[in-house]
Amino acid sequence: MANESTQVVVIGAGPGGYAAAFYAADLGMQVALVDEEANPGGVCLYRGCIPSKALLHVAKVIDEARHATAWGVSFGEPLVDIDRLRAYKQGVVDKLTAGVGQVARLRKVRFLRGRATLTGPHALRVSGPDGETALTFEHAILATGSHPTRVPGLSIDSDRLMDSTSALEIPDVPKSLLVVGGGYIGLELGTVYATLGSKVSVVEMTAGLLPGADRDLVAVLEKRVEKLFTRIMLNTRVTGITEERKGLRVGFEGEGVDKSQVFDRVLVAIGRRPNSKIPGLETTGVVVDPKGFIETDGQRRTAEPSIFAIGDVAGEPMLAHKASHEARVAVEAIAGHKAVFEPLAIPAVVFTDPEIAWCGLTEAQARESGREVEVAKFPWAALGRAITIDRPDGLTKLLLEPGTGRVLGVGIVGSGAGELIGEGALAIEMGATAEDLKLTIHPHPTLSETLMESAEVFFGQSTHVFKPRRS
């Protein structure tokens, strides 16, 4: 067994882990990065954000080709080569992960491929294809991510039953697919399969899709997916899944739904769980809460002073960009800098069509906390750019502080909403007001104008919407 030492070791090489390792190296630290894959990337690059967005891009192209008949352009029904589609998706993954691996080498980060087992607050062992390495360290950053949630009653041994990881492999395009869970993962993957030709049904336990998201935004998406999906079953619970010769028989409990139906495939997408069962964690003072998240302070330091935790394993929201930001905080804390994780706005994006994006305070959160807000909305049906691309199904919404007009929250639904929400996050972090947004000249004709026009609505001065401001 080889014996090595380092200043900082990062366990897990996802967007949080490799960001931490690279930043620590940039600050002149000696860094080791541990992961079981051949290159850094984590779930996001290998089995999550990146491959799903590659497939969603293909779905969007197919949808636009079909929609083009409304503009007088006909392409005919697309022929989908599943093997080439898989190859395209895998090519995107391979290119990005290889690139991150190259950047690690350029930064002289020691990459140890294998599984880490902690043996104390300053030591671990890595077991991998090249043997075992014993490593001592001054500080460790746990960035082990998360995995798809599994429900015992819905976990049968069948190739027809998929989670988000196996669904991204596109084993085939089933004639019928049931998506269990109306959250962002289920809707994104359901969109891909429906566009490729599957008859997709969605079942959700709660009263609406995307629980927790702003209802004004979700309402716009629901109108579109009702046409895309075969059926959406709300307030409905799955009671069991059994395999038959023709497919998977699924039992339902809910008003107005058949008690059982047969589907060619079932995708269970009901959330993710933190990977906090790290081998040897009990040899340290790290504390795991009842939900499985590792407890940390504002610097992302755990109860064990030498160990930090970031990303999905350290708490909600489970978002790659949140993990990357936490990485910088943890590294700066290790370097002795003044740093704390206290963002005012962490943007979230659902990459359906239309996309939904939001940041900061939501209207539901304001109601629950009893906080007064003023709301300004701008409908995309009044936006020139949205009409030119034939996508008027959108809405931009501002939550503003009464009296000051300070931007507290931003919500956007529409084509490319994810590309627009960054301006909203910046406005919140900078303490911008509705007047700041109104006075910022936005290019015309663009979708970004909706942020400016939403602010104009607040003052009753929108050029394209007549809505006098209330006294």
C-alpha cells in the first residue's frame, strides 16, 4: 500500500468536488481528489444535468421541426436512430469529463481513482483499480453527492423499471411509459420520451406538478404538457408494481383513475437522497441529521473541525451551482479567509418546454411567513420577441418589497427562462429595485426585455401592457 500526504483531500469529484479541488490548487495548496470514475464530473456530468440536457435539446429540435408547419415549413416526421442518439449523448459526456480531467492535470491536482474510506479525522484509504493508497491530510472536503430515491414497495427486480440514471441510457422508446413523480426530473425525462414517441403518463401524489414551484409559473407549463402527455394523474398514489408478460402492472389509489394499468416501462423519479453513508465516517466527529444530510456551519465546516461538506450531501437545494459556490466558501475557510455561505438567491431551473426558473423569495413562501410583497407580472403574449419565435406562452414575475421596491424574488416561465434568471439573481444579490430594472436599457427585441417591462408594470408604465398601478 502506497502512503501519501496532502494538505487538502476532496472526496467526490462532481461540480462541487472538482470546483473545490481546482480552487484550492489555485490558492497554492497541495490537493488530492478522490472519485470512482476515470475522470472528474460526478453525477452531474455522467448521469444527470449534462446528459439530460443533451437529450432535452434533441427533444426541443424535434418539437420545433413539428411546430414549423404552422409557419409554412414542413420537414416531415423525424426518423430517430436510437443508437446514434445514445452516441451523441455519450459523446457530450465524454468530451466534458475528459476536459475536466485535463484541467485537473494542468492544475497538478492528484487524482486518485477509487473508493475512499475514512480512518480518522486526518486519514483515509483509497481502494481502486491501481491498488490501495493510505492518505493523511490536514483538511478534507466531503462532496459525495446523492442518489435516486428508492421506495421499497416500488422497487421490483425488472429491466422495465427505471430510475433517472437508467432512463438516460434510452434503452428503447417504449410505446407506453409511466413517470412516477411530477417533479423536475420526472417532467424533464418524460418530455424526452414523449417527444421521441412514447405515450407518457405522469402520476403525482400532490395536487399539482412541480410541488413547491410558483403556481403562476407552473400553470403555463401545465397547459403545454397536457397536450404532450397522454395523461396526468394528480392526487394519486402508486400502490404497487408487478411484472407481467406484456409489461408492468401498476396499482393506483386516487379519485377518477383506473385501479390498475399496464405500461411497457415505468420511471420512478421521486427525488434524491444524500450519499452520507461514507465508509469510516464513524471514525470522525461528523454529524448526520435525521434526513441524511451532513450538518455544517456557515463555512461548511462539520462538527469535526478538519472536515467540511458541500453539495447535495450537505443539504437542500440539491443543485450543481449551489455545490460549486459552497466549494469556494469551504476552500476560502481552509485558507483562513473570511468566508460564509449566505446567498440571497440560488436560482433553480426546470428544463422542460417551456422552461421554468426562479430565485429568491416565492409568493408561496411570502404567504407562509406572513411577509408582505408587491407582485408585478409581464405576459409574454405582449412581447415582440416571443411572438416572432411563436412562443408567447410565458410570464415574468417580480416580487418586490413594499415601499422600497427592492427585488425579493424573480420567477420566469417561457422558452429559455433558464438563460434569463441570472439577471434576477444578480438583481437580488445587489439589492436592486424595480426602478433599477426599469431604468436599465435592455436590447430589443429580446426575451430579456420582460424583466424591464415587469418593473414598468409595477409603476403602471409598461409600454406594451396597459395596467395602471393601484393607488
